Amino acid sequence: MSRSTLSRSSSSNSSSGGNGSGSTTDDVKVDRSGLGTVGYAPVKPQKNAPPAPPPTPLGKELESQIRARGPVSVHEYVKQCLLHPTHGYYARKGAVHNFGTGGDFVTAPELSQLFGELIGVWFVSEWQRLGKPAQIRIVEVGPGRGTLCADILRATATWPPFREALTDVHLVEPSLTLRVEQRRTLNAQPSATSTTKPADPAEVTWVVEGHNGRDARVSWHSSLEDVPTGTPTLFIGQEVLDAFPPYQFVKTDEGWREKLVDLNDDGGFRFVLAPQPTPASRALVVEGTISDEDTVEVAPGALALSRAIAERIAQDRGAALLVDYGFDGISPGDTLRGFRRHKQVHPLEEPGLVDLTVDADFGACATHAAGVEGASVYGSTTQGEWLQRMGIVARLEALLALEDITERQVDQLIGACEQLVDPAQMGARYRVLSVVDGGGEDEGAPAGFAAGDRVAGPPV
Ligand code: SAH
């Protein structure tokens, strides 16, 4: 079955190596007149600048920042491109159209309900392993349109005791635009007990329908730190690790140098190397996974999230799944890339209008989480293998056997299942990492993982 939609997992070009539109700028020079800085070397090879871009509102802001203060780190550039409160890719008005066939990329939950249903099954199986606690909490980090969370809630509704125990759902979502969409997708309603009607939606208590009249409260947060602790928790982060901005470092004859974003002659942007070590290169190169290409890419936010989830699980009990495209072992080097309308574009093109993403470093995330006492880490394993172990084929067959299913739905379900599992599509590029409570060797692996998938903590 052929599909016109692509996931964002492909990385055929490196960000410094090309932009798919053949631009080369071997004679690029920097206008330093406004900078007062010297010595920023263009990144080699110098095919690193996109064609002169139409200025975007965020591009103009970045340009004045660079004119005033000099080149910005890749980390700062990506952070602003994704989450600038007005112009960021996820935060801007209309960010909801980023997703799906009409948008820039498609994700597993947007492809098929099968994905969310199996995560729901995993949540119930982990709740059972925990001894069916009377209160359980769900936390999703980076919920996008809210489709995955809605599928999880729908799937778990068939286990009434689980839904009775589900007291609250927390969505960690910095984008205010996407929060509105998530509320709509979940069909969250103001709680019957909110007697007043606050003007600010943030002050409303939102609920989703539960079992036996026990609604589950839904709240939104900008960061995991704001989510309350004290209750066993099931975490899911699907395609969020790749959205944490990376620092990039390149090995030179003088040592590791941080990659920065500078202005180009024509008003666009280009990559340069810092002439001296920076605080980031001093602190972070050891955190990264070195590649054959002498590039180190580190996304501290992804490492911190993995560790924070493990700490919460060790403290409150619970389980987590982190799913994304990425690698476990040797890094492919520079993985920063841009996506627009299902095409890979140069990451410095049209700031704020292009999705920027990196491969998740699962090995580093696993090691960070495994360093937490009282947490056990499994994986990463491939998405294809995990979904098959979770019974995706049986679930597909059950859906195909439904009486009122149309031929079109049959095609869609089979096509999506293939896309999720097939190693040549999303099955091998996407990986799944799990964190569960308990540090014992003999406690058994969580569903979908084998005992041999357990990651040893760092040597003490
Ligand atoms: N999980 C969804 C969406 C993936 S896109 C899906 O698979 O369809 C990435 C999501 O992470 C978006 O909702 C984006 O706004 C959110 N996000 C980006 N940076 C984040 C951060 N630092 N913390 C939490 N969420 C973040």
C-alpha cells in the first residue's frame, strides 16, 4: 500500500551537509560589522546555508538578537524556533495543523488507533503489576493533538476497575495553542463541582468522564516539575524526546568547539563554530555519544526528562514509556533536520515555520534513568518488536473481524499496522524505552520487554 505521508524519522541529509534544494555557499562570508566579534569559523563543509529565505517574524527577532549579541547556540536557535511563545513552531496559532497528512509530519497515534490502544493495554498491565493501587495517575509529556491520550482513555474504559482508580490525567504541554486542541480532542468538560465560571480556562477544573461517575481530572502544565507527586503514575512521552533542543559540538584541531548560528550575507542564517571553548562545550561534551563523524549532539532536556521520570517512579511507584525515532549506541552525528509539508528542509530555513527535530539518544536517556536508585530501565527495543510483543496483530485481527467494517477501513488498518511495525518503515527507526519502579533483578520485565532488555545502572 503506498502512502503519501512520511514520518519525521528519515535523516538522509545532515544539517550542515545539504538542504535537499541543492544550495551551496562555498564563498559565504559573515558581515561582522555589527558584531564586533572575530574568529567564528564557518562550519565545514560550507554547504550549510539555506537559500535566501523570505523573512519570518521569528527570523527577524533572531536576526536582531544576533546583531546585538553575536551568534546564538544551536540550542537557543532550536528552542526559539519550536517554543517561542508567539512564533514558535508548536506555540504559534495554527500549530494544530502541523500534524497529519495535511500538515508537516505524521506520528504513530495519528496514523492508527492501534498504537494508543496498545499503550492503554500496557498501562493496565502495569497497574496490575503495581498491585492495582486504588489511585493511579496518567502523565503524558508532549501530547500534540491529544489523540494518543484520547485513545488510551478509550481503550482503558474497557477495564472499569482501572478507570475507577484513575484519579487524574496531567498533560505536560508548553504550547497554549495545542492545549486548547487537546482539551477538545479529550472532550474535557468543566467539572460539575466548579460552580463559578472563571474567565481564564486555566482556572477551570476540567474532567473526562470516568467509570461509575468517578470523573478523572485533567490538568495542563508547562513542565514535568509542576505535576504533583505522591500517587503511583503511568507516564507516556511519544515523539517528545526529539523535540528537546540539542547542543552540537564539532571536533577541531584545537579541541571541541560548539556549533552556533550566525547571520549570512543575504539576511539568512548559517552555522559557525565558536572560536573558543564555551561553557556548554566544557560541560556537555562528556554527556554526549560520540559519532564517527566527530560530532557530539546533546539534548540536555531529553536526558533530564528521562531522569526526572525515573526519580518520580522511584519515589511514587509507577511505569513509563518513551517512544521516538533515534539510536541506541553509536550516534549518527549531526541529526538536526527540518520538516515542512512532509519534505525534509534545511534546519535554518524559515525559522518558526519548520519543524526542527533530532534523533533521540536512547542509550544516553537509558543511562541517565538507570542511575536513579529504585528505578529499573528496560530497552530500548524497536517499536516493531515492542508492538508485536504487545499483540498488535491480534488486535488488528479483532478489529478486522468487526461486522460493520468497510473495505476502506480494512485497507487503512492493515496499511497503518504495516507502517508501524515494518522495519523498513517505522518499525526499526522508532524505539521504545521503559522505566519501572523497583531495582530488583528478579522482578520481571514490563510487558513488551524481555528480561535481557534491562539496562545496568552506571558503575558505582
Ligand atoms: N505525542 C504527539 C505529538 C508529538 S509532537 C504525537 O505523537 O502525535 C511534540 C509534542 O511535544 C508537541 O505537543 C509539542 O508542543 C510538545 N513539546 C515540545 N517541547 C516540549 C517540552 N520541552 N516539554 C513538553 N512538551 C514539549
